[in-house]
Amino acid sequence: METLPRIDFTDFRFGDLAERRAVARRIADACAHYGFFYLMGHGVPEEAIAHTFEVGERFFALPLEQRMACRAKARNQNRGYQPMFDTKHGDRPDGKESFDMGFPLPPDDPDVLAGLPFHAVNTWPDDPELRHAMEALYFSMLECGRNVLRAMAMALDADENFFVSRCRKPITNMRILHYPPQELIKDRTDIGAGEHTDKGLITLLLNDRRGGLEVKTPAGDWIEAPPMDGAIIINVGRLLTRWTNGRFVSAVHRVYNRTGLRRYSIPQFHHADYRAVIDPRDLPGVTDPKFEPVVAGDFVAESFRGDRASWREAAA
């Protein structure tokens, strides 16, 4: 059975230039063919991952009233609690709920005060342990993702910091997702997350042991992407596809929770700064751009309005 590539990141993190370039090429090959790969040797502490899953399960065991109290206080945000069925891909809502945090910002940040989408103070429940665990994992994964973006830039013959230099105040968010047993939500939907591609640059995904992620191959077949001990699943988002002029593909994927058990996952969605201009002509060798330049935050916000009911209601 066809499987996603597995790439050990150790040589990129600690190797010499030749070893780093070899890893970068393998990442680029995976992104060009599948848009997905497993990353081993990533450096994100296993204890931080396990602790965040533990406190996340505790959050979703709270009464709905307490979870709803953690919704974002400002409009057009990907922070705080997102209730069941808020997201919809196709004709069925997604059978999942989440708790999100974004890049930490103070209340007096100019973009927070201006109400810019994705810029707000994080909303936390009365559980300091959850906040501590999520913030620790957020920054560990943020650094991992930045290193992956450096490898991607190297493989494209660009300056190693080409991508990350546009991610100084990123709209990157991390979420803990809860997929209830399908039997509990069968009157509304039969899928955890419908077919979609991610919106931003790259996604780093941590799964529990229950699986459910499926990826569409270039041939149009669906293959399973089961959890693998010690690995993070990386996938390309639509914005990076545009930025690389189509060289890296953003693959369609979906989630079915067929186990009869509760499923949890932790994705971190890496984004550029809101006002970063994404133009494939900025990369070496692009003389015939397939995509027009876009403002990163505007592009992502428009995608959110397309599939999140809460965003459409806020705009009404």
C-alpha cells in the first residue's frame, strides 16, 4: 500500500551543509509529489506533546457552558473555543470542536486595538496548567516549523530565511481538536473533517493513536496517514503552493473517526505576517508566475469566511 514519505530531520538540525541540503531536497520532493510527509527527529519534546493532549482532554470534558465561555471576545479570530459543526466543507458540517491559541499579543497591540482579523488576546479557561502546556508546545512547534520552512527555502535555492523573514508576527495558530465518536453526531454528519486543503504555509500535525486522517494522492486515491510514534505529520497549505508557483502541492485530506472512541489531535497552522505580500516572482527562477500576488492575511481571512459559520455571521 502506498504510504507517505518519512524524513529524518536530525541532519538538517545538526549536520553540515551537504547533509542539510540532502534533507532539504527530500522535503522538497515530498512536497512536490504528495504535499505531505512524516517528520522524524524534529526536536519537539515528547513530554510536552503528551502533557498537552492530557490537558486538552480535560478541557473538552468541561460542561458546554464553560467551554462556550472561552470563545473569542473579538470578531474574526481563530482563538478560543470553536463549537461543534462550526466548520463546513461541502454539504456536511465537520464533526469536531476545538480550542485554539494564536501568537500571544498584549491588549494594547495596535492590530488588536484595530480589530484586524487573527489579532486578539488569547482566551483561556480557568486552568493555568492548560495555558502553560499549550504555550510551551506552541513555541516548540513554532521553532520546528520555522526550521522546516528554512529547509524548504534552501531546496528552492532561496535565502534560508526567505519564508521565515515574513513570519515575524505571524497569524500562526495551534488548536487541540476533539472528534467525538461518530455514533454521537450521526444525526448531523458522518465525517470528522470534510475534504479540504489547508489555508496557510504549512501545518504541523500531532495525532493520538486512533488515526482517521486520509490523504488524496496525485493519482486521486485515498491513503491512510496513521499516527507514527515520534513523528509529526507536515503538509503544505494553499498559500505556500501560490508562493512556490505550484512547485509544492497542497494536498486534499479528510478525517473520519471510525473507531467508536473519542479522537484528539493537535495541529499548528503556520502563517505569514498578516500584511506579507505573497508573490512567487520573489523566489529564484520564477519567470512565468502562475499566481497573482496576494496579501497573506486577506487571503486566509477570505478562506475562513468561506467555511466557518461564525465568521460569516460576524460579517453579516
